[in-house]
Amino acid sequence: MSGLWIGLIAAGLCILAVVLYTLFISRKISTPTRGARIDQSERPNTALVVIDVQEDFTHQTGKNGFDPASRDAALADINRNLAEARASGQDIVFIKHVFRDWWAIMAMKLLAGGVGTPGREGLRLDPVLDVREAPIFEKAIGDAFSNAEFENWLARREIGRLILTGLDACQCVQLTARGGLARGYRVEVREASTLTTTPEKWAGLKGELKLAGAEMS
């Protein structure tokens, strides 16, 4: 096969990936889920939720990478929150993101080096985190409530208040916050324990979350 045809095929695949991302991934990943509202009187407990702090994302470089100093500061603050949660007897849960839809996997491999796709060592939680015995739930879209097992765990633990940390603040953190608020959870976002590659968007999203009832700290 000539170099011209190889180039044309590669260009076509890239265009297809962009189209798929625009039509499917961005819409599906960026839409919070909805579900039955909880009864706060039956949910007295609090959980610290650490979202998507995985090596594929924390050590990504380029335009999708985090400033190393900001990353290290946020990870340190997450560990501080973990220590405080354990000292106070609060529940702790970790969320991992793995793209599972074929079109999402294709797009991520073509556009982002395959980060977040199945089989990668980078899917593991960042080794800096003090995970210990805390449960870990996987999701394939932004909102952690898309995994029914996570929601069932919250019910079993009688959790009605969520403290959110992790990344990306403008994506999976805020989407999980919206998913929780839609179900009647009290939601708090610890800003110092979050990261985002689009800080220019955070002020607007933060305002929307506060209007929806989320706390910021």
C-alpha cells in the first residue's frame, strides 16, 4: 500500500474519531445521570469520594496534562482529606474511569494516545494515594452514579452526604456532583483537592453547582 493511501486512511480515521467524539462521547460523557431521590432522614452518614485519580490522567502531558506542581498539591490535599476522613470514621470510596464503548475507545486511541482505555497499566490509581482497604468502583462515563453498584454501596452505608475530590473538576467531578444533587444528596466539592485542565470554565460551573445546592470548600 502506497504512502499516500496510508496517509489518507489515517486522516480518515482521525476525522471519524473527531465525529464520534462530537456526536457520542462528549454528549454521553458530559450528561449527568438521574435517579430516584433519597430520604435524607435515612442517610445520616458522609463519604469522601475520590474521582479518577489514575496514572493515565495524573501523568498525562501536553494540552491535556496537569501542571506538575498543581497536581502534586492536589494529591497531597486528597491524602490529607483521606487521613481526616479515617480519623473521623467517615466512609471513603474511590472511582476509576475506564472507557468501555467501542467508539470511545477508538476515539481515545486516535486522539489521546489511548488514555483511559482497557488493558493499560495507567488505569490504576495514582500510587501517591493512600488507598488502603477502601472500595473502588469503575465508571465508563463522567457521572459516577452511572455505576449502580456505587449507588447501592451508598445506600448500604446509609450515606446522604458526599465530599467530592479528584479530577477533572470541570468534567467528572461536577457531573458526579450533579448526579448526586439530582438524587437529593448533600454535595460538597473540596476545591483544593480537585484538578482541571480547563480552569477558565470552572468559575461558571462552580456558580451553577452552588445555585443547584452544592457546597464549596
